[in-house]
Amino acid sequence: MLALWIRTLCFNFDSVRGSVYTYTHDKAEAVSRRINVIIDDDTWGLLEKIPSGERSRTVNQALRIWAQRRRRRDAVADMDSLRTQLPKVSTAEVVRWIREDREHGH
């Protein structure tokens, strides 16, 4: 009973500080963070149309998609940069490499 009370106290205290925790096998794991963000009126006009219980989930999903696209764009830029620095390879040579890999079970 005491352990449950302590877990509840820690959950409430940490929720106020900005983290939400879940407890599994007496181990606390952070599952989300509370942050403050300033947005312009146009963006708020879009967000206020979303039911208040779904806004965090919607913003989180949009940020995840944005971050994924940004990582992909950065990776493409890195590959383009490398492409200019590396020697050109003929299609015949690439085909030969692929066939060699297949013959070796790769």
C-alpha cells in the first residue's frame, strides 16, 4: 500500500514538473513531456478546430512527420554531397558487384 502511495505521489509531482510517467515492475519510464509553445494566430485558428483532447496527439503526429521528412531531406543532401566527391562507377561494374554478392549468398 505504501509503494502505491509513493508511486501516486511521484506521478503527481512529476506531472506538475512536466513529465508523465508509467510504472512497470517498480520502474518509472517517461512516456511524454509537457512543453510550452508559442504559435501565431493563424496556426491557433487551425488548432482550435481540433477537439481539445486530440490537440496534443495531432501536434505530436505533425511534428513526428515533419522531423522524419527533415531527416530524409538532410540524408538526400548528404548523399548528393558524397556523390560529387566519389569516383563515378559504371553500370556494368555495379551489375558485376551485385552478381558477386549473390554468388556469395549476400
